[in-house]
Amino acid sequence: MLSKLNKFFSSVKLAIILFILIAAVSIVGTIIDQGDTISQYKIIYGNNVFHILYWLGFLNIYNSWYFIGLAALLILTLIVSSANRTPKIIKEIINPDLSFDTALQKKRFKAQYITLQSSKNTEELLTFAEKAFRKNFGNPIKDIRNKKDNKTGSLFYSKNSIFRISPIIAHLGALVVLTGVILSAVLGYRSYTNIKVGQTIQHSYLLKNNKPVLLPFKIKLDNYVSKYYKDGMPKAYISTLTIMKKHIGVLTKTIRVNHPLTYDGITIYQASFGHYKPTAARILVLNLKLKNKKNKKALIYATPGKIYNSKINNIKFSFNFFKKPKKNSIPFYISIIKNNKKIGPPLIFQELPYKTKKGNMPLFFTKYNNNIAFIFAGVKTYYYSGVEITKNVDTDIVWIGSAILIFALFFSFFFNQQSLWIRVTPSEPSEKDKTNKIEILAIPHKKFASFYSMIDKNADEFKKNI
Amino acid sequence: MIHINASILDGSFYFTISFLMIILSFLGYFLYIFTENKLFSMASFIIVITAFALQTFAFIIRWRYSYHIGIDLPPLTDLYDSLVFFAYVILLGFILLKLFYNFDSLGFIMTFIAMASMAFATISPLATSAIEPSIPALRSYWLLYHIISLFLAYGAFAASFGIAILFLIKYKQIHNPKKSKNINQAANKANPLKFLSILYYPFILLYRQFIKLSPPIETLDEAIYKVVVFGFLFLSIGIVIGAAWADNAWGGYWSWDPKETWSLITWITYAIFIHARLTKGWNEKKMAWIAVIGFAVVIFCYLGVDLIIPGLHSYATPGSTPIL
Ligand code: HEM
């Protein structure tokens, strides 16, 4: 039973089937957007289809039980097949089976087997053979010659046999990578959050399921700027962040894409930026009567419809939009309020021939009774910086595994084992003309045409001499 | 409106000239296939080498120009550059293969792929040769190594596809001689006056000539394997560099972005190829088929994902808002 399971899990066929299934599941994950919100899915697919997709696990497919299960099975086959084959291969490398006959039987389908006849003696023939094959095979690792009667003899060559461990190391590398992946999935997290300029946050949301995580410190966004090329393409997004512990800033640093900030095992990356829909107008209130400059103006962020105190003669005002704005006219106005009552017609704005310093936006102006002037100076926008917050786990293990894998791939692919036997046996004494039988058996690890033609070429050279 | 990409300043003019040269070499290989006259294939190969040299020159011009206008990175990020680079590695791959194996019939397929890529780059409205600054995430030297390894892999997979096509044609003839005889007969019988036979006659002729001019099937089999494993090695390197870069830039080495996922699928396809050799009953023919399918996966990973599924790595939407 155990040996059957063992055989099942070390079969390359199973590995190929698992590879195909993993690829198929991955394709589904690229067709259906992963990680959207439920309401987005309901808009895209409709309620019923959404429920089916949800039930199938298609909306978070790379965390589904079957995807993880397939990966686990692949890891299992990797382990079982390596464990099964490694001792055998190491034994073969250290202590190769040099027997001509077993090799001939076992590797028949790959072997190049040539027989020749010659009347020359064994010693001579083997010397010629050594010469012919030296260029491609070097020196024989085993040389048996029966010096006394000079009748039988054989040579055994083996090239690159040590590189038979490279596939084993490649599989080991793959296992190390997968182990690293599992570790970082279990121990770390990736999350994101948006921070408004001036805001302090302590929660972030997991990328995979939007669940909040509590960070071990608070993060305040001090400032955010985007830099642009001349043609308007963004060049850099730069956020200035302060890490706060117990209300004390412990570290202030700017981050931008490719240049994150790491604190306490947690790394904060600049990911995106944006602004919330503007909710307030910037209204500059000027006291036209006052000569003294100090209290002359005040900046008020006015949310439409709300009442604000101008602090001038106890006059209150509100900022409003016209319900049905006329074409080509300014769509907002100021109402003056006294004793909770709107008085007078709406104050219509006019465009001033100046622009704001910062955004180069037009300024709009209106006044009340030559007492107060209101200047509309754009809207108040809250920029936010989108950051990704990652709990770092040592990913080094992934990189080490990758390096092992890539090196071993190189050696697996380009250094192949090749074995060669040459055996000379005298013909039966009963036969009349006394000739020697020469057998050449060449076995590559991979069936390459170039190997066989190389053997043929060497054998031809050998033939010329005998 | 169709706009031909050609400007001396940014180097695209030279690419356009090299495109014309590739068309010429393709025609040369076409003539070679039908006439079997070695002169044509030799001339074509010389043109291919010249086109390759011209493209090298054009890349240098383009790189210098991009530094000149203040973009401190080699221009490899948009669709135009990437298509041109794709054609470039395909020519390189073909030149190397030709030196090792002396495949003339492969020239027909390889120059065709390079030509298609150059045509897309030169004529398609999606591909513009203007060098545009890239989004902040791409402003990194990791990018250079990431793209170069992946394109070496793509080029190798394109070559293995070409060889696998030759293999499959040859295999069919060897293992199914009756059928190919029928095709021969059909070719002989084909009446040029009949409209249908005019349509398929050239293909039958092409098929026959391929059988005649291709190297032995064992050589093709070996070449497919060697080219694929070369590609697999560089695909692995490219994916690892991309992952290390992503880890460095935004905190996760893998985020199942469609392009990433498709590169994994490509990797898996060729991992199956490598292991198929070890499974009883999966002969060389199956491996050649995997090489053909693998290239379709590569093309989807390279272009299909961008044109169909937008994501991090989009080539097709120049200047699109950065979605990181
Ligand atoms: C997950 C990633 C895997 C990678 C990167 C990988 C890589 C490789 C490589 C490079 C070779 C050498 C092929 C050659 O030289 O032509 C190989 C051979 C092999 N692989 Fe895998 N493999 C993986 C998974 C598996 C799995 C799951 C199995 C399970 C049965 C498996 C079984 C084998 C066997 C039996 C060989 C033959 C080794 C030999 O030629 O001595 N591999 N693999």
C-alpha cells in the first residue's frame, strides 16, 4: 500500500497533471478580476452569477482551498519523488555499475551499439580506441586489460556523471522557493490604505480580503506632492510620513515609488494617490470697511448650504449652488443671512482678472453693501496618498531558492552525462579465422542526435586504424 | 489613420529601414524554398545580419536620444519598443541557430515572425515610436534586466516554435507516408484553373519543400529541446528579477497580476515540456506540440494580456493612469 502511494506520488505523469490543473485554475483567475469588492462584482456579474462565482471560490481563487490543495500536492510529489530518486542517483554517481551487459540491457532504447571485427590484438585495439575517443571522452575511468594472454579487455568512460545531481538540486531549489512562499504567506501580510493629508491612521486593509489589520504604530501623512513631466505625465508621487508611537513622532521620511520606508519590520510603499470629491469651497471674506490690515480677511471653508459667520457686523452667509444654473454663468452664489433669515437676492459672482497663486485657477468675486467682499478661491480638495503596508517576512529564502533553482537549471540543461564502453572479446576458438570482436556501447542521458553523430564520427576514426 | 513610425531623431527611421530589409530577406527565403537555390538563402542571411546590425545601431541612437530628452532609462517600456526588441531578439536567435545548425528553411519562419512584429510596430496605431516618459514605477534599472531576460526567452520560444513546425511537418511525412503521398498527388493533380486549388496549391508546395529542405528529424528534436531550455532558463531568470523588483518597489514579490500569472502559466507550460521527455508514451511529437502551444501561450502572455486584460504591465495603454 505504502509503496503504491510512494509510486503514485513520485510519478512524473502526476506532476504533469498537477501542472496542467494549476495552470488552468490560474487562467480562471486572470479572466475574473480578483479582489474587487462585493458591490463591484454584483454590478459586473449580477446577483445570481455573483453567488455562483462566490460559491466556486472564483473571486479569490488563489486563496481557494483547491488551489492551495493543488500546490500542496505538487510539493508532495516533489518531495516524494526526490526522496525516492536521490539515494539511487547518488549511489550511481559514487559507485557506477560498470557492467557492459547490464548497461546494454537496461538502456537499449537510448544506446548506440556498434560491433566491429578485427584481426589485431586486444592491446593494440584498445590503444587505438583510446586515441579515437580521447578528444570527446578524456581518459577512461576504468581500464581492464588482461595483460597475460592479451585476449579480453574493456574500457569504461563516463563524462559529467556528477551533473546527474543537478536535477535533484533544481527540485530542491523549487522546494526552497515554495517553502519561502508558504512562510511569507503565513507570517506576513500585505495591506493597503489611503491617508488624507494631515490624517493619522492606525488601520490598514488586507489586499486579499479587505479585512482591517491593526498596525503597531500610527502613521501620519504630513504632505503629499505629485510631480509631472512637461506633457502632464506623472513623474513622481512623494509622500512625507511620520511614524507615531504614543503620540510622539519617532520617524519622518518621504517615500516614493521604488523608495519605501521600513520601520519595525513593516514597510510602507507609495502605491497610488488621489483626492476625495471636494466638499468645501474656499471663501475668502474681506472686510471692506476696515483699514487695519490685521483682521481684514478670513479664509472660510464653506460646505454648500451650511451657515457661516463672517465675523463682520454679525453677518452670516451661506455658499450655495443654483439648482438650475444658466448657461455660461457662474453656478454658485452667496446668501446673506441675518436672524436666521435669508435677506436680499443671491449675490452673484463675477470673474476677477487674477488667478490663484497655487493652482492658477480663476478667482470669483462678489460683495454685500460695500461692507463685505467674498472671493471664491477654488475648492478645498483633500489629497490622499495610497500606501501599501507590508509586514516583512524574510523573503531571502525565496531568493536563495531561486538562485539555487536557476544555477541547477543551467547545469541540468547543458551538462549531460554520457557513458561509453568499449569491449574486445576474442572470437570462439572454434571459429577458423582468429579475429577479435569489438563492441562499442555509448549511452547518453538525453537522446541527442549530436551525441550519436559524435559517436559515429569517433567510431569511424577508430575503424580507419583497424 | 495609419501613421508610419519613422523619425531619424529617435531612431525609428532606421527601424523602419530594417523592417524593409526583413521583408526583403523573407522574400529571399521564400524564393529559396521554392527554387532551392542557395544563392537566395545566402543573400537573405546577409540581409538578416545587416538588418540586425542596423537595429543595433538604431537602439543606440534611441537610447542616447532618450537620455538626451531627459529620460534616464533605455526605451524599452512601450509597445513600439517592445515589438521592435522582440523582432531584434528573433533575428539574433535565428543568426545563432543558423551558425550552429545551418537551417535555411527556418529562415522563412523566423523572418516571418520578425516581419509580423515589425509590421505591428511600424504601422499599428497602438504603437507609437515617440519616446514617452514612463510612469514612476517603471523608472528603475531592474526593468532593463527584467525585460532583456524575458525577451531572450521569448525569442528562444519563437525559434523553438519555428523548429517545432518543421519537426511536425517532417514527422507527419515519416510516420504517415501514405497521407503525405496523397498530398503529393493532390499537388500534382492540382488544376491551376480551379479557384480552390489555386488557393491551396502554394501551401502544398510549401509543405513539400519544407520536408525536402529541413534537416533530419532527430536534429530538429534536439534543437527544439536545446532552444526551449535556453528560453526556460531566461524565463526563470526574468520572472525572478521581476519578483525581486516588485518586492523592492511595492512590497510583494507576487501579486497575481494577470501578466505575472500568465508568465507563470508560460513557465508551467515549458516545465511540462521538460518533464514530458521523461514520461513513457510522451514522445518527441508531443514535445514538439508543447513547443507550438507554448509559443501561443508566450504570445498571449506578451501581447494578449495587454490587449485584453489591463493590469500593472500594460503596454497597450500608453500614458494610462498608474494602477500599481
Ligand atoms: C516545481 C518545479 C519543478 C522544476 C523547476 C523541475 C525541474 C526539473 C529539471 C530542470 C529537470 C531536468 C530535466 C532535464 O535535464 O532535461 C527535471 C527532471 C525531473 N523532474 Fe522535475 N521539476 C519540477 C517539478 C517536478 C515534480 C513535481 C516532479 C514529480 C514527480 C518532478 C520529477 C522529475 C523527474 C523524475 C526528473 C528526471 C530527473 C533526471 O533526469 O535525472 N519534477 N525537473
